Amino acid sequence: MKFINYLESITDVGIYPLISLLIFFLFFVGVTWFVFGGKKEYFDNAANLPINEKD
């Protein structure tokens, strides 16, 4: 039996791609907000972590 036949037998299977797209979109928006809304000091500190052995 082909994989498509299993998907056709599931009721309301069309909602799963929509949920996946929504999760991806919310994650992308969250990461973009974190990057552009973050403080420069935090990113400078994180960039220097491998270099600074005292911290």
C-alpha cells in the first residue's frame, strides 16, 4: 500500500500542513525578534565566549 493511501484515510489530514506552517512561521518570527531586539552587549559577550577563558 502506498503512503498516500494512508494519508487519505486520516480524517482532517489537511490541518497538519497548516499547523506545521504556523509553527515554522512563529519560530521564524521569534528568532527574528530575538536577533533584532536583543542587546548588543549580549551578542558581543556570546561572540567572545570561546576567547575569554576567565568567564
